[in-house]
Amino acid sequence: METLLEEPATASTSRSRVLVADDQNDILEALTFLFRQEGFEVETANSPAAMVEALEARRYDLLLMDLNYTRSTTTGREGLDLVSRIRAFDETLPVGVMTAWGSIELAVEAMQKGVADFVLKPWDNARLVQIMRAQIQLGRARRAERRVEEEEHTQAREIQQALLPKKIPQVRGCEISAAWRPARHVGGDYFDVTELSEGRLALCIADVMGKGVPAALLMSNLQAAIKAIEPAEPRELCDRLNRLIFSLTGPGRLISLFYAVLEMKRKTLAYSNAGQNAPILARGDGSFLRLTDGGAPLGAVEDWAFEQGEVALAAGDRILLFTDGISEARGTDGEEFGDDRLLALVRKNRALSAAEIQQKVQDAVGWSSGRKFDDDATLLVLALDSEG
């Protein structure tokens, strides 16, 4: 649950805003009197529903809540469940809990769920106020740190998006369409389409092992290296990239890459597959090929000799390049989409345009409708004109 909430005022401009939740009015009155005397701005809620409604409407510097309500007056279970719900939409809010039925086990579980402090009733006024002030300061520091992180992530995403092609070059006789989706703010997937000469394009799709900023940084280095090496035959490019990646990265930091050169005058696709998901070449007659020639992922073996494959293309052919974020996308049942389902989808829709096939795949894997993407997902579709 995400809600746009107003930011809490800083200590220099306003009093700290505190929400107190308890189903006993006398306790609410006592705490309200105490906290206002100490300079806090206080709001109250006398039920779990009222507390959640208040939290969704405004942002607070601290929540002080009872663990026991009408459904469970001694176990604290209802309050602990509420803590989990609160944490789902505000991870930075300091939460203090109070109960008259405390135990070590209950306190430990509360802390594990993200409770900042645990107070037994009846409370000591001075200690309670001291706890609240300390937790408010910690909470403000966490929120300030989170804002900085979000700004950095936004900037990193903008930089990474700028490295991707803003417009896909097109060549006569072939339509090309692409889509990219990082699992986090930034990702380790990369694709590019570069015009080498008239009627000749370089196609690339790659995936760094890992996610987030480290993967994105390595991917930016890969992109710069590819631009420096082009134009080159796919096998030569993979050889040179592999030596570079092996020298720059530590063990286990691998990159899978598929690089190809499309020549429309000869209607050929020369390629080298360095550990990437084998692209699908769906023929107009319903047959298909998987483009597997190449070798190990970049960075796995320093002196790997990559192979180069070449396929003749024909009118009506469709080529699908994809990273494992597509094939491994999970449905609501936890099942992966899988290569077989992807292959069947492309073969069934092979008469459609590149953009239409891309949309079909995105719809099928739930690009924007519920499937869980545990990894970055990238898709590149080529469609040769049916008239040849």
C-alpha cells in the first residue's frame, strides 16, 4: 500500500507529531496530557481501524500503540499483526508498543516485527518521554537517509535509461521492437541496436549476474566497451569482451550476452551467444531454430574461443531475443512462465508485427498485471517483411 503523505515537519519548525492508539479512553487522555505537556503534537485513535485510517491520511514522527484490543485482551496478537501491516506501507515510522501483559517472548517477537521499543503498563512518565524523543530522532534520521537513497536511485535510473537507445534504428525489410524493465530502480540488463552501415545492423542483448547498482555499473562498462570495439564480427567482439570482463571482475561476476550482425542485403544473421538465453527464430512455415552457437558467459574463462553461427533469413521470419527475467517471470501461483510457453507464443503469433509480438509477450508474462519479476526483463523482437 503506497500513499502520498505530507512530510513531518522538522524539529526546528514544528512540534513532533505523535499518534497514540489504545482502546481505553482514560489511557488516551493521560498520555495526551503528558505528551502535550512535553511539547508534542498528539492525535489519538481508539481502535485498530481508526489507527490505520490516521496513518494512511498523515505522516507521523512516532506511533505509540497498545498491543491488546477487543479481539484479544492478553496475547498481543492483534497488535503484532497491526505492526506487520503498518510496516508494509511505512518502513521508517518508529513504532512503540505498550501492554499490561508483557513477557520476554512477546517483547522479542515485537522487536522482530520492527517495533522500536517495548513499554509495560503502568509506565514511568520520564522514561516514556525519553524513549519517544530518542526514537523520533532515529526515525527522522532514517527518513532523511531514505530520501537521499531514493534521489540517488532516481538519478541512477535516469542515467541508465539514457544509455539505452532512445530510438530503435530500422532497416528496410525488417521491423524491430524492444522493451526493458529493471527489477529494481536500476538493473543489469542491457540491449542495443546500432546501424553499422546501410542495411546492416548490430543487435545486442546482455544480462549481468546480479541486480541493482553493482550490476548496473558493470553493465555500463560493458556498453562502453562494445561501442569501442564495434564494428567487429560477433566472435571477435565476444573474444575481446571476455578478456576485458575477466580482467575487471572477480570470480562469479559473469555477463551473458548475445551479439549479432543483421545484413538485410544478404538476408543473414551472424551471431555469437555467450551464455545468453538462446533467441528463438520462428519461421513463416511454423518451424523454428534456437540460436545457440557461441560459448560460455563473459568472464567465466579467460581464453575461451567463441564460435560464430550464421543463419539465412527468409520473408516472414520472426526473431525473439530475451533475458531470463522474461522466461522466469512467476505467476500468482509461483510457476515460471518458461521457455516452452514463450516458444509456443511466438510460433502462434508469428504472422504479427514486431511491436504486436512484443505486446503479446508482455501481456502473457504479466509485464504490468501481477506477475512477480525477480529479475530484470528485456525483450527484443525482429520481424522480416512477409513479402520478402
